[in-house]
Amino acid sequence: MEVADHYIQLRMAFPNVHDDEEWPTTIGELAQHLCCTMRNMNLIMNKFMDNDWIHWSPRRGRGKKSLLVFQAPLLDVARERFDRLLQGNRLEEAYQLAASLPFSLREMLMQGLQEQFGLRSDQGTMGRMDILRIPQNFPFETLDPTRAAMWGEVGIVAEVFDRLVRYNAERRICEPSLAVAWESNLEGTEWTFYLHKGVLFHHGRILDAEDVKFTFERILEDTGNPCRPLFGTIAKIETFDELTVRFTLYSSNFMFPDLMSSMCASILPRDVEFDRMHPVGTGPYRLTKNHPRLLVLDVFPSYFRGRAYIDRVEVWQLPQSALVESVIKQDLFPDGAPHAVQHEVQGGVYMTFNMRKQGPQQDVYFRQAVQQLLNQQEMMDAFRDTRNQPAYSLVRDNDGDTREVGMGSLPIREKRMRTQDFITDSSLALAEELLKRSSYAGQTLRLWVEDGQKMETDMLWFVQRCERIGLHIDIVPGDPVSAVYHDEFRSCDLVYTGEVFDDHVMLSLFIMFTFQNTLFLVAMDDDRKKELDKECRRIVGIREGGERMAALLGVEAKLIEEALLLPTYRFKEEHAHHASLRDYNVVGYGMPDLRRLWVKRKPDADHKEASYPAYIPLW
């Protein structure tokens, strides 16, 4: 530990002592704060005085205390130390330092982060090393492809593992990946996959059909596995040789190749004990480090589809900070305007209800009242954010006319209602009438809101509208990691969150209704989950893809009609990157496609190192 670290630690032990204020203490007391011997404390104090950080007036005699004066402001010493760590490429230690400081000081230190993210190209003894650094603001809970629900986790799974099939978003078809080909019988109840030869796992063994069998039997034998419903039609798995595997199904499933392209279908080695934080796959990158603040992916040179260009990907867990995203984004490109990549997210922001809990949310009239209060167009008009558009479906280009809410034999908008003078717009009038017809009895309800300034601002607007008709709501901010994996919102009544779809929209919609770790299903009761599972099993038996998609949209439409799913808006993300980063394409989960990204090094770049900034929105 350097002397600056000792000073920071000691200074923080006296938060109520001002700079230049005399404070009575002893060497023994100070040694306790630093957990060191009195001899070492004396040495440390001498170093403090050499740096003019403190003034120390020793006093001798029983009962007498010496006087300590802090002369160096904590921020000054911390910033100098923080900057040195960043310059030395010791980001993990810099984050640890920032995270240890009081919130206001942490924000000031974070101003030095913007130059650290993007691509760094270094020339060393082993040749040129291209490293991409990506920020993240939520911790990884699991990298088990059958359980990972956060898009940051899914992004890592996508690079560490491969699947039998991959989805080509540009052509909108499933293509070979670990399987070179597949075929089925006419009924869609038998699917046979033929594997690539010589595909290596990261630990060096060649993949074979038994690994495929192991992967899916692991899912089917675990009744609590959240992705088990996706593969619930599988009755039997057989291997005929090391390169051929057949799935026999209980019923027709013409969506089976699509399911094999999902992240849940990532192939695991049967001879490695699975570690949810350090998995082994066949993907273009292997996981070499996973600490709480830093995850490292190193390129896998033997990747069967060809070596990736970027040598290393580092995902940095940022200290929780309200300003961190804007800090990273500002002043990234001093040499000129960056290349911008607009990524219009499939999926969107929505509200649902905790249907596992008793309360007024079990009443359809109450849910319809909330549906009116959460009027999409009025929310957009209130904020006028051009990046967001009102959404009446989670699937882009599927927004129809605003749906009418049924009330008796006539749509509610056709009924004439008398409202108080302060209610001026029709959606509030509809909401008030529906709330009166519901079982709501004036109690205060808890609304779980996914962490984020925009989401909380949305809900402040919503709560104000609720108050105007006598509906009382308390906002409970929370993070989706805790909600999915630790049931954080079990005591809440309403849930406001979002769903980001993959490029394969039909599969994403299917997963939302079947994968038990989606926030939507976490909020649903068992009976509704069973109904959705039954309907999805029927849909996979539809032979034609367009009809399957229409059927899935029909499921979504019914959920919206029953006011169980309330879409609000969809949004755009903007990535910005240096012109030297080529083939910068954003894939469905919001990361640049690492399998295609490469760098055209600046001709006048320093021989040893060069930086190519990139702004990648926080996961």
C-alpha cells in the first residue's frame, strides 16, 4: 500500500474533522485506524509530513495527547492517486479507490474515466495487443447460459459459447454453427443435427455429440431450471456417432432450430464441472478472469470459425454513480466528430403487476385504470425525448391503433362520464371511472422501478397522475439483478421495467413467455405461467413461420387486452466510436459484434501504444 492510500484511509477515519483543524490524538489511536504497529505508524507519519499533508505536534506525558492537523484535502490526494493508477493502467485499483470514497468525492474522481474506455492498441514483447474496454453498471450474477437473464450476462455468454444453430439477422434465417446441417421428419417430431469436425472447447478437448446430449439432459433433469419450458417438447436424445445427435419430441415443433439458436442452448463440455462464474465453451473468446470489478475475455486462437481480431475484451464494473454514463460520454473525441451508430432497440419499456401477491392488481378494472394512467402518447408529450417513441407492442412495426378498454357491453370511451373539474384529459377520466369500479380501497401500493434516472422520472410523472384520481403509490427503486435472482419485488404490487429483444424477434418474444427468468414471468402467478406455456407449445407446432409470429403477437395482444402487459415506449441507443474502428455493428443485446470488429491503426500512431475511444452505452 502506498503512502497516499494510508493518508486516504486515515483521513476518512476522521470525517468530522476539518482541514487545518487541530485534533487531539495519539500514535496508538492512529495505528488502530490503519491496523498497523506504532513503529510503522511513526514511519507513515514521517512520510505524511515529508509530503506536507499533515502537521504533527507531539506531546509527552501521561494523559497528554498530541495534536494532528490535516493539511492536504482528501480530494487532492485521492485525485492524484486515482490519476496515477489510471496512467499505470491499473483500473481495478482505481475503481476500488473511487468506490471507497464518499459519494460526492467519487463523482469528482470519475471525471478521469472517459479516456479509459474504447480500444487500446499496445505494442509489447509478444507483438501488438488490441484491447477493448467496456463499462458496466450491474454486477454479474451468473454466466450459466440456461439461467443468465441480464443482457450484460447474455453478451458474455454469446462470446464464450456457441450453439448448434445461429441466427443471421441480415438474412433473417437460421444458419449452421456447431452443426453443419440438420433435418427433420415431416411431422417435426424428430430433429437430427450433424456436427462440425474438430471443434475445440477452451480446455482443449474436441466437441462431440455426447456433449450436445449432456447439455440438454442437464436442462431437462433439473425441474427448477428456468429455461426448461423452452425445451419441454424433448422426449429423448440419442447419439449415433461422435458427430450425429437426434432429438425425439413429444409433439410437433417446427420452431426447434430457432430454439437451438437461443443462448439457453449453448453447448457445454460434459467433462468439466460447471462453474457459473467461470464457464468453458467453444466460442471466439475464453473467460480468463472474473473478479467482482473486472471480467476478462481473451481471444481463443483455435476458434473453428476463424480467430477474432480483438485480442482481449475487458468489462469493468463501475462504482455506482449517478453521473458515470455522462462522464464517460463527454469529451471522448477531441480530434473530431465520432462515427455514430444508431441502434433501435427491439422490445421496450413496460409496466406489469405482481400477480403472485393478493391485492387490487388481481382486479382487471384496476389494471385497466393503470393502463389509462400510463398513457403512452401523453408520457411522450410530457418529456418530448426524440429518442423514445410510444409503443403499443414490444415488437417494432407492430403498433396498431390505440386499443379500447372494454367496460360492460360498450367500450369505455363511448360511455359519458362526469368527472371533477381538475381532470381534463380523457385518459384520466377513463382511469377514474375504472378505479371506482375496481376493488381498490385507498391503500398505498408499492411500485418497483428499475434503477435509472429516466425510469424513475417516468414514474414520478405516473405517480402524480395517480394522485389526481386518488390512487396512492410509493416508488421503490431496485436493480433487475436482485429482482430476477433474489425476488426483490415480491412485496411490491406494480413493476416498471423493460425487455430488450435479440435480433431474432420471434424467438425473443417466445422466450419472454417461456423463460422463467424474464422479469415478466417472475411477476406472473403459476396459473398464468401454465397458460402461457400451453399456448407456446401449441404455437411451435405451426409449420409456417409467419403464422407462428402472428400467433405470438396474438398472445401479446391478449396480455395487453387483459392489462397484464402495458407497453409504454421503445428507445434508441447511440454508440459512438473512433473512425479507426471498422465493421462496428451493434447486435441485439447492445454490444458491438466482436466477431467482426477490427481496428485500422492510425498511420501516425505512437509505435508502442494508441487509443481509439468508443462510447458503448452501459449495460
